Amino acid sequence: MALFEVPGWSLPSAPVTSSSQSTSKKRKRPADDGHKLESATVNLDKLMKTLEGKDSVSSQASKKKKKTQKANVGGKQSRPSKESNMKQSSPVAKSTARQDIPHNPDKDSRKGKKNKNKSKPDVTVPPKKPSTKIDVSLSHDDSSLTTLQKGMKGSLDGARFRWINELLYKSVSSEAVHMMKENPNVFEEYHSGFRHQVQSWPSNPVSHYISKLSTYPERTVVADLGCGDATLARALVDKSINVLSFDLVSDGAFVVEADICAKIPLPGSEPSPGKKSEGKAQVVDVVVCALSLMGTNWPQCIREAWRILKAGGELKVAEVASRFTNLNEFTSLVGSIGFKLKSKDNGNTHFTLFEFKKTARTSITDKEWSEIMSKGDVLKPCEYKRR
């Protein structure tokens, strides 16, 4: 029974031929070669006509160019059109318009600051601590001052000199050393005031010692303790007198830095215990203390003078007359350290001069030295009236 065969419904099936199975299913177009040939000829004619039209247009354009070139050679120049003028003038107009706008530098600076602030990272800088060091230096340039200003400055300099001077008299030498190291200008200010003060004195002890020592033999060795600006050494250098100058601050030439009430950098020794002698290894012939017994420990300076002096050496002392409470007590104290008084000159209203000679002695015990130091108040400090 055939597929989909229903009883009562049947159609006769046509036989399938072999020729129908072998033929292609594609539909073939009828051949029309004559029509194709006609269309090709038409297209060729159109192409030739277009080419002939282009040749005629190009020939006309070349003729026009030749005419314009001849006209330019003859001196006739065509005027530029309005549109070209507008095009050429437009950049200039733009540039002038830009120049007419005023430049605002503040705006640029504000922009620059904003950009800088944006680029910088947020860094917290700790506040600087205020300096506790006091600048006590003073200006010494008087060239631009009037007469009144110079007088006022002189009064201030004098007051400052008196303040420093009184401070040095009432303190131990080690405190003075510390003060000078903290501010070396104090040393210069003090001696500047000292030079000004000397001008009002009837005589200067340093000048007295210059004239006296000028008569000493050549190569005499003098130790100037508390020399200041080394006036003695500068004056005697041409006299072939060897002056060794010592003070709290060195000048790099004449003055050697030293605390004269502690240790002077020169050879010399104390006597051996239990033996009376003048020590040994000394090289100094004369010691000068001109207004230099200033600290409260000034007896130590006299002891150092004894140590560095040769046997029989000289000690010359000049001090302000008003400082002495008792001249005999002063000479007795110096004598207990190992000196003998040779001469005394108190005829000057301002200063008293002493000359001592070194003598042999035994070593000083600590108890004896404490007793000597307790008598140091025989020299009072220089005090000035408050104005």
C-alpha cells in the first residue's frame, strides 16, 4: 500500500522519465547577441562626444589666460575684489582687536599662584623658635652722624664701658672668659670705651711703663698680663724688647688668649714641698699688671706672675687709687705670695704704682691659699655713679 493512500481516494501517478532527471534546474536566458552589440555602439558614441566637449572647454580657457597675461604686460593690473580684500584684512583685524584688549598682569599672577598652590603638597612647617641670644654689638660708624648724635652715642658708649667694666670687677675670671667667648664684640667694645676714657686721665700708666722699659737691655722678656690691645708690645717692638701679651681675647698677632687668673701658657714651676726656692724653668724678666687685677680672684694672677718670673724678676703693678682700702694690707698680701716691695708711688690722683721683686718661698698649702684669697677685698671693684 502506498504512503498516504486512503481508501476511496486514489490518483494515477505519471511515470518519471530519465530525461527529466538529467536536465539542470537553472533557468536559461534566451540568447540576444544583437541587442548587446547595439548598446555597445551607443555607449561608444556618447564617450566620444564628451571627450570632444572637454577639449573645446580647455582650449577656450587657455586663450583667456593668454589674453590676461598680455594685458598685465601692457601695464593694466586688475583690481582685487572686495572679497579678497576682506580675506586679507581679516587676520590684521583680528590681531588689532587682540591688541586693543588691555593686559591684566594681576589676573595672570593670580592664575600662576593658583597653579602653584595646586602643585605644592600640603606640608606643615614647624614655627621657628625665637633666638634667646642677645646681640650686644654696637655700630662704630660715626661718619653719617650729626654732632648731637655723636655726643649722644659717646655717652651711650661710655655708659656701656662702665657697665662691662663693673661686671668684670665683680665676677670671677672664668665668668669673664665665658662672656667673651659668647660674644667677642664685648672685648672690643670694652677697650674702645677704655681708650676713650684714657683721654680724660692726667696720665696713663701704660705710657709710664713704655718710657721705663725702653731703657732696659735688649732682649729683655716682658709679660704683659691683661694687655688689652697690646699697646706696650707695639711700642717696644722697635726697642728690641720682647713683650709677651696675654688677655681674654686674641687679636691673631700680638695678643695671646689666656685667663691670667687661672693659667698663663709660659714655663715655670712652684717650689717643691718643704723646700724654699724660686722655682725653675722661667724665661720672663719683668711682669706688668697695668689696671688688670680685675676679677674677684685677682690674687691668683699675682701667684702666676711669681711662677713665670725668673729669680729676682720684677713685678710692676698699677691700679686705680680709689680701689685700695689699705695700701699696707695690699703690699702685705702680695708679699705673702713671694714678693718684696721695692717702691711705691701714690702721688698721682688717679693711680698708684708699685714695684716688687721676686723672692724665694716655700710651697703654699691649700689652707694658706684660702686665707690669702679671703683677703682679696683689699682691692675694691670700680663702681660708677648711676646717672
